[in-house]
Amino acid sequence: MALTKVSTGVVDMSGNTGGLVIAKGNDLERPASPSIGMIRESTETTPSKVEVYTDNSGTPGWQFLEEAGPSFIPLTVDYLIVAGGGGGGRSAFTTGGSSGGGGGAGEYLYKTAQTLTTGGSGYTVTVGYSGNAGVFGVSATNGGNSVFIDTTLGGGYGGTGNNSTYSPGASGGSGGGSGINASTVYAGASSTATSPGLGNAGGASTSASSAYGAGGGGGAGTAGSNGTSSTGGNGGTGVQNSITSTATFYAGGGGGGSFNNNNVGSGGSGVGGNANARAAGSPGTSNTGSGGGGGSYSGSAHTDGASGGSGVVILRYPSAYAINFQTGVGFISSTATLSATSEKVTTITAGSGTITF
């Protein structure tokens, strides 16, 4: 194969035998300061692929060449981020009636068609942990924040039901429901969700009555219901999303407990934890960011709340790309290819670190 200069910027490499060999390596071996139009062979995939450094709508980055031709497949990503749900509060007073508030859901955030870049320093990912249940002598805790480009806030914990030392719920992505003080109505905790995230306040408690109802935790769809003189408040509804091609509810609030009564609050949208009559609450569903159910007075003893559901990060992107987990601890993930669109969906259910495309 002859190598002949034809004109400025043009080289003739035509010939009957041989071929062009270009630089190749993994992402860490890319040039530190690439120029637009530079090409190389990436060994990050199997088989390896040719990639080019291009300016995609003002955002320079490495892109794979399409196998069918010279055009590029832009890296556009839909992502769902849900923080961990707050724990449900305990029914704690030892000589009288009380009930714990439901935990608030973690903040929910969904964005579509976001243009990202490949390689580089990558993107930080954190899956929010579940908030701890309220148990004897220990308050419940908020859920952990989840991160991918944006940060979603963990759900607030449900308030402890205690006639002598009342404990309110906590603010969070969605606020926790209020626990009981037998003589005063207390408001549910507020949502601190960041725009354009979704979150709502927890429900309020009721005042002294033959049956004291604690507030339900807030959900991403609606606020938690208030407790009444006859029932605990329901958790706020979650939000349904089909990013995985299956319609799933996320971020429902936990149900509020009640005093010596079977009428307890239910978790929002079937994913928030229920309060249970004369028993401990049930937890929020894992990887939905839902709140835990509050504890109820059992007639002779007081019961614990329940933990919230852990968060999740879900990414939907073109099948020409692959995700590499570069650094981090405890990552658990799965990737599926959608038959209808041939897109990939990676669901990250635990861990914290850095990924690249």
C-alpha cells in the first residue's frame, strides 16, 4: 500500500494489499487532550469498536461509529432516581395509648433524552439506603440520598407516638407522618424535595380520643393522610413509571399506626409499608424508595415501626453503548435489552461509585 501526499490535509493510502492499523486501547488509555475528528479502536467492548471524538451538539465526547455506516449514535439517556424511604415510627409510651407515624418516601426524579458523554471522569452513582425502623428507645431514621447527575433526598422518618415526650416526624424528600401526643394535634413533616423532583408532606396526628391515629408518610404522588379519631392515616401515593418497560410504582408513603384499634393506615400504592393492627409495621418495598409503616398500640404493649424501602437508579440508553463500573463499593446491577426498542436498561440496586459509558 502506497502512502502518498495528494494535497494539504489529504493523504492517499490506496493499494491492493494491506490495511490501516490505528491506535487502540481502553478508556483510560485515551489521549488526554483529543482533537475533534480523532479516531481510535476501543477495547472496552467485545468485540472492540472504532470510536471517534466528535462535537455532539456542543458537547465533545467519544462516540462509537455505527457498524452500518459513517453516522453516529448519540448517547441519550433516560434516567430514574429514587432515594431511600424513611423508617416508620414506634408506638413507644409504656402506660397509655400511642401510635407511630408512617415513614416518608424518598424523592423521585425522572428525566428523558439527556445527552451524556462517554469516557472521561464518568458519572457518580449512589443508591440511597433504607431508613431504619423506630424501635424501643431509638428513633427511626431518614432514608439515604440517591445520586446520578442529580441528587434525590431520602424520605423523612415517621414520628414516635409517646404521650409524655412526643416526637414529630422528620422532613425529607417526602415528610414523615406525625406520631401521637394524646392532647395535641401535630402537623406532619414537610417535604424538602428539590425542583423538579417529586415529594410531599406527611400527614398530621389526631388529638385525644378513644383511638388515636398517627399520620401517614408523604409519597411522591400525594401527601400522607391525616390520622383521625378512628384510624391511622394512609401513606401518600407513589408514582408509576415504565422505564424498564414494566409499569411499576415507586415512592409510596408508609401507613400511620393507631391506638388499640384495627383501623390502621395502609402504605401508598402498594409499595409503602402498612401499619398493622396491634403489631409492628411492615417495611417499604425494596428498591422503590417507599416509607415504612408505623407501629401501633397492641392493647398491652407497644410495637416497632418498620424500615423504609431502599432506593434505585435506572438508566435507559442506546444498545450501541455499554456501562463500565470504574470505581466504587457494593455495586449490584443488572442490564436487560428491551425487545421493542433494542435499548439497554441498567438497574442499579445498591452501591456507590463511578460509572462511564
